[in-house]
Amino acid sequence: EQAPAPPRGSENAAPPLPHAASAPTGVLSDVTNTTRHLAAASNRTTPTSACLKLAAAPCDTGSTRSSTPLSRGEVESDLLHAEDPQHVIEYVPDIYRHLQREEAQHLPQPGYMDRQAHVNSKMRAILVDWLVDVHRKYKLRPQTLFIAIGVLDRFLEKRSTLRRHLQLVGITALLIASKFEELYPPQINDFVYVTDQAYTREEVMRMEVSILTVLGFRVCLPTSVHFLERYQAVNGCGEQHRELSNYLLELTLADYRMLGYSASQLAASAVLLSNRLLRRQPAWSSATVKHTKLTEQMLRDCAKDIFSLLEHAEANPLQAVRKKYSQAKYHAVAKMGFAGVPPALPPPPPPGQSPSRVPSASYAGDEAAAVAVAAALRGASIGSLASDAGAEVIAPWSPVETVTV
């Protein structure tokens, strides 16, 4: 008597027995040519685990594989993810070429703040500094912060905003980025809470609709952190090296004038400057030039401006980024002694090859600007939000009046 068949889908189910091909019942019924290979199929052995691992590695499919060869650093990095289908290592060069083309089409104009009648770059800097604290409190991903700042700048570029609405725009931008990027984003009530109830849930929801409508629902565009992850892999950065370049890049967020550089320039300059500060040789390898499409000379001005921000970071009244990277889990890179030790940088590029740049003078080092920031901190305050350890709080922020939209 024949034993009952195991339940459908069971891992112990026997493979189907070969059977004779039935008569064609449709136009496509004969395309597999089943009959010819039935005997061969029944004699095949189960592949070993080694064969399965080899099969999981990317294969050359001819028309779909990237035409750009990977550098040695990229190959070593990507082999760690060879069996992860989400890493799509065979398409990585093409993906980043596309991101570089895409970033040029959606950059906010560096001078957009001149068209704002009620807010200015100092208010933006204070807002971004506060958002960094909120982002850290809720343990959000780095991509979330950079997307939020991008949403903020793109909205302010297109819409004149009242001073009393600036904080609402900022916290809603972080909400939108969290929904897009996080697996478990904070709730609207969480964001209302950190504003000390300055806005209602309904006001945040209305602002969310306004921002998404103005941006045409284009939330995620290439940011510098997208490029930074790839450039760190190509550069072969260790953990401390990664955190240093992360710190340098986040220092640029609050400085409005750094919008004069593209996202890929900022990311590449952060890696270059970290190499210089750590005395790494070569500071910018030929493989890195090949895959970033940026030479050391092209990054000179941007790297100098980031170094200026680093030099004045301790004296800057806006301390959220520095406080964050002073923690041990970030290897305390903000406490490393780099100030006053200018890195050796190549001479400026020939005329016509220099990328767009911003003034090298740092907002953080300007005494008059520091006084203005301190004055802006008066008025209605945002409620302090205790950290997990209970020792730190999110500092008050408020060039914004507590009024209803």
C-alpha cells in the first residue's frame, strides 16, 4: 500500500516523479520541451552547499551587469555582501553614476535664503542643530537626518515661510523623512511633544500635506550620506575613520553656505579630509578618483571649508553635532586634537576646473554671528527632553513664536 504523501509545502516532501508529457493544450504548452529531458532530470543529484554558495554569487548576465569594473577596495567590501540580494553588488557602479546625475537636477539654490523675508541662515542653523538633538534622542538612522534637512531646504527654497512656522516646517520634515526611512518611525505626538506643544497634531498633519505637495512627493533624493557610505567602502575606512568622516560631514549640515557644494563633493571632501587628518597615504588614491569622478584638486576648496568648521567647532554655540560625536560609541572623534593642524592640500585647480564653492569663512567662527545666535535663543522655549541616561537634555530652541498656524 502506498504511503500517504507529506503535506504540501513540507520540507520532507519528495521531489515530483517524472511523467509523460501530455498533449498540447495551449499555444505555449510545448515551449519547455519537457519530454526530452525527463530522464536527465530524474537522475540529477542534489547540489551541495558549496555549489549553492557559488550559485548565490552574482553572475555575468551579459546585458544587465555593470560595465564599470570594481576597484580592489570595492571588491573586498562587496564580497562581504555577496550573498545579500539587497546589496546588488553587480549594479553598484551604475547606481552611483545615476545618483551623481540625479543630484545635479535637484540641488537647492545656495542663495534661496535671500528670498526669505522672515527667516535667515542663522535661524536655519539653530533649527538644524536642534533637529540633530531630536534625531539622536529617537535613535534614527543617519539617512533620516540628511533627508530631513534636504526636505527642509527644498521647501524653504520654494515657499516663503513665516518665522513662527519655521520650527513646524523643520519637525514636519523630520517626520516625513522618518516615515520614508525608518522601520518604526516616531509618532506625530512624539514630535508634538518635543516642541513643548507649540503646535498641535492637526497643524503638523496640515504642514505635512503642504510640504509633500510643494515637493511633488519627491522625498528621497541623493544626499551626501548616500555617497559617503560608498566612498568609505572604496577608501577602506576602519570604524574610527568612518566616524571621523561622519562627524566632518554632519558639521556641514547647519552651515547654510555649504549648500554651494553638491552632495557627492561634500561626501568625498569629508573622506579626503579624514585621510589627511589621519596622515593616510595616499590621501586620495587613483581608485577613489575613478569611482568618485572627483580629483583631490577639485575637492580642495570644499575640504578647506570643512576644516574651518572643524577648527571652530568647540567655540561654536551650536554644539549638537560635537556633543554627539564626543560619545564613546562614536569613538569620541570630536575630542581628537586636530584644531590648529591644517592638513596638507594640493594647490588650487586651474581656472575652469574649480567646482562651485562657498566663502571659506566659517559661520561658527564669526563673533558677530555667535552673538546673534545667542540672542535668538531667548523667548518661548521648547521643552527639555531628557535623554535615556537622564543626564542630558535637548537644549531649548526658539527663534519661533508659539502661535497657531
